[in-house]
Amino acid sequence: MAQPPVRVGAVPPTATAFQPREDLRELIDREREQHTTVVLTQVLSGGGGVGKSQLAASYAQQAHAEGVDVSVWVNAAETAQIIAAYAQAAAKAEVPGADGQDAERDAAAFLDWLAVTDRSWLVVLDDLNDLEGAGPWWPRPSSGPGGGGRVLATTRRRDALVSGGGRAVVEIGTYSEEEALGYLRERLTAADAAHLLDQSAEDLIEALGRLPLALSHAAAYMINEGVGCTHYLGLFTRSASSLATLLPTGADTDGYGRQVTASLLLALDAAQLRTPIGLAAPAIRLAAYLDPAGHPEQLWATPAVTYYLTAHRTRSNAAPVTPDEARAAVRLLHHYGLLTHETRDGDRAVRLHALTARAARETTPDTETPATVRAAADALLGIWPEFEYTAPGLTAVLRANTDALEERGGDLLWRTGGHVVLFASGTSLMSAGLFRTAIARWHGLAADAERLLDDDHRDTLTARAQLAFCYWRAGRTDEAIVIEERVVADRERVLGDAHPDTLNARNNLAASYEQAGRTGNAIELLERVLEESERLLGDRHPDTLSARNNLAVSYGQAGRSGEAIDLLERVIVDREHVLGDGHPDTLTSLSALAYSYWQVGRTDQAIVIEERVVVDRERVLGDSHPDTLTARANLAVSYWEVGRTGEAIELLEGVLAESERVLGNDHPHTQDAAEVLRGWHAP
């Protein structure tokens, strides 16, 4: 007589607009096809809200439809629940030796029975958290004739215990863009609300990090309130709006069972109790203020981070946290699926989903937020390269993390003046040749300084000076001069004539005068600056070398080429000694020397230097950096002068095309290149 099927536990119903996630299923099914005669144990591992349980439920429902004999769905957050479910299954399957008197004995009998039965079976351990306690309760390989057993588990954990015992681990991530958009479209259409899917749909799914849990709650909110993607996106990106408001428990129409914040941080309490004890919470709170796309692992070895973790760990009377313990805290969060730590990802080795980060920030006590923001800023500054050109990739990542920190930390970064990392990021944009972005950045910093500090604060004056410098680099010389003249006057009044900041302001103003064709004004100012710099800072101080370089350039423009060459040859020796052969400032002086050689007819020497500068700038700054384009343009002109016209035209045409793309058609360098080419092509 056929035995009735055994069903234990409530399999979650299929979510509305469930996405089959074909790529993931193909991976899972491929493993299954290779284990048709032995027990296959697969672990679906991933962070909160990625849809692990829904995927497992789809397999359970498929097994029921195919007529599996025994199906056990276990809410496996606690080991006791596993034992209770197994004992219940033993009773329903009438397992020999299971008498209902001792749950553990009945559960063990059920596992023994699974190993020998010829009936087909499926065990799903959903939300498995206590891997240590669950160790004895994994179904074992079958020795029976049927071999039709299968185990599916879902967990946030990603440590070695997950993959032990021959278990196959499948990483479950967020929806793809296509799946996320498909879910939103189908969900709204099913509710007769397809009109809510407007032009902001793609931006919304990205803001939600393509997280299935968040998309489910957001869609329900939109349906309930009758608001479209654009309106909801505006609410969501408003910093004053909390996840509890925008993704409320009442919007859990698909039965995820938890409020979003609680779901995302569900494993945090357990992680807090694991070694290193008490560091998981402060570590995730700090990471939550950084770029979700990732930050460098070495940040966790900085004194700023170890001091912060020491001050905020929940374990009392503990010794100061070491860099190794800080890294262990990151690994612990990785093991519990709260963040991702992959050393192969280089400068973005540590990543935190944007919604998990937001949940962590929203649950951080207000009293701890200022210290958290400060620690993150200090840590970023602590790993900022001294010479950015040696690590352009790392520098770009640090800029992105500074932007994220500023967005989340806001005015907390201005409590005692602007934090240095804000200024480092702005200066970095200029060094990278991203002038338009740098102008916008320094505009914002200057406005924040004026709003939060006072007009005469040193950081306010610095922000204005850097904004003017950006204008100068971008060729907007008149705007630069207006600001620089004000900065010089303010620094003379506030700091005094001989202060290094005042000298620097005069140096920058002189460079703008030179660029504007006011060479006499530039020379008069620079001779004064150089004399003061040599007296106050010394002959080889970088600011002194900068003033001497600029004065030499002005001498060259005034036709005083001999004096220019003498100064530049001295500057180059000093800059090579102080900064190194490949430093951008050294290459700037070499370029100026080549121009002076060219002025006095030493063209062959000029070309040798210019060819070196082009090669070094391509290597140090990149092919498209504005300074590299300038070096190529100078070399092209020299080639033309010695009759190498074909090479000159080819080189300058490439410069023009790249200048139009990088600097824009209105930049003076672009216009100069275009004018020279027109002259060369003229009959």
C-alpha cells in the first residue's frame, strides 16, 4: 500500500511577482544533477533580504509538485527548532524507535532513518544561524537503495563551517538589474498600479540596492499610498526619512516576516558575542559611513580605527584593540553576512550593502555618531598616499569614500573647522586633472566654511584659495584673480604679511597674473614672495621651490631667458633631490626649462627634455591628464620648428581631440591647440 506523504513545517508561499532567478537556479540544478544517487547538501548563503528563503521555498514547492515522499521545512534559527521539527517528522513517518518521549532521541532516530530509507525526501534548514550547535543535526549520506535525499539550507554565515562536511555553497546576491525591474513591473501590474512605474524606476531600484526585501516593501508602500517611483525615490533619498517609515512592517505583503532594519542586522547580536567580543557593532557602524562600493582593508589597521573600536566595544576592561583584532572584527562581520571582505577586490576589499549601512547608521546611538564620523575621517586621512601619483587607484577610492562620508556625516566634519580629509579630497581632484569636478567640490567646501565657520577662519580662506586655484587650472583666469586678490588681502590682515599661507596666496595670484598676460605684476609679486620664502622657509622648502619656478616662468615670458634658465636649472636639481625625478612638480620645472631652451634656440635640447616629460607624465599621470596633454602640445610645436611637420600635426591633432573631451571646447588649451593647427594647415 502506498504510504502517504510526510509534510512538516510551513513552506512560505510564493511571493507576488516572484523572480525565478534563472542563473542561480541553473547553478543549483547543475549540482543536483551530479548527485542523483547520494544525498546532496546545498547551502544558500547571503546577506539579509536577498531572497534566500524564497528561493529555497520555490524548490520545496517544486519537490511537492513532483511528489517527494518526505518534506521537512525547519525555521532553523535555533538548534532546538531543528530538533523539534525532526522529532515531529519522525512521528509522522512512523520512524522505528521514535516514541515521542524524548525529542532529541526521536530526532536522532529520524536522521538514522533518512540515511537508510528508500523514500525520497527533502530537508530545508531555513535561516540557519547557530552552525556550531547544528553540527550534529545535518542529515548524513544515504546508505539505502533509494538515495533520493536532498538538503537545502539558507544562512547568512560565510565562514568555514558553512562549507564543511562536503556541503556545496551557493552565494546568493541581490537581484540583477533586469530581475529588479521585472519584479517592480510585475508587482505593480498585479495590483493594477502599473502607472506608478515611471521614468525613475531604474534609479529607484539602484537606490534600494536591488535588494528583494527592500523592493517588496517599497512596492507595497507605493501601492498603498498611490505614489510613483519618482515620488518614492525623493522620499527615500531624503536623509530625514527613516527605513522604518519608508519600508514599514505593514508593507510586508510577501511574508518576509521582519521589519527591514531588523532583518538586515539580524545577525549582529550573535556576532557581538563572538571573538573578538563586542567589536562587531562598532565596526559595522564605522563601515556604514563609508562608500558601499568598498573601502581599503588597510583602513582597519589605522590608529584612528583601533582607538575608536577600543572606546566603543561593549566588553569592559578589555585591552586596547590591535590592528589584528580590528581585521578579525571585519572577518566576523563577513562570516555573518553583514558585510563582504574579499582581499582580491584590492582597494575596495571591504563592502557593505547600502541598505545595511543605512540600517546600521539609523540604529547608532546619537551620542556615538560624532565619534564614528570622526574616526572614519581620520582613518581615510591616515591611509591617504603622500604622493598620489604613485597610487591613483587607491586615491580615487579614497575620494569616493570621502564623498560618502561627507554625505552621511555632514556638518559633523566641521565641528572644529573643516576636517583635513575634505580638503585632501578636493586637492586630489585638481591633482588628477578633474578641474570641473574640483571646481564644484571647492565651491561646496567654501560655502560650507562660510556657513559653519566665519569669513576670516583659516579654513574659509583656504577653501576660497583652492577654488581660485581650480579656476586658474581650468583657464578661468579672471575669476581666479578676483578671488585670489581677496584671499591675499584677507590673509595679510588676519595672518600677517610673512605667514606661509599669505606667501602661498601671493604666489598663486602671481601665477594668475602671468596667465592673464600681466607679466610685470607677476614678476614684482614673485620676487617679493621668493625673498620672503627663502628667509622664512628655507631654500629647498616646496613653497620656495614653487615661487622660484613661477618667477623663472615669468622671466621667460618677459624675455629674460637667461635668468629663467639659471633659476629653472637650480629648481630642477632641488626638486629632484626633495621630491624625486618623477614627481609632477619636477616634470613641471623640466617642461618650463625646455620652453626656455626653445626660446634661446637650443631646440634639440628642448626636444630631448620634452620627450622625457611626455613619457614620464604618461606614466605618472596618465594619457589623458591635462598636464600630459600640455606636454604633448609643447613637443608637437618643437617638432614643427625643426621640420618634423608630419609628427607635429599627428601629435597635436591627438592633443586637440583629447582636450575637447577632457577640458571642453572653451578651455584656453583646447582653443590654443585648435588655433595652432589651423595655422599649420593654412596654405
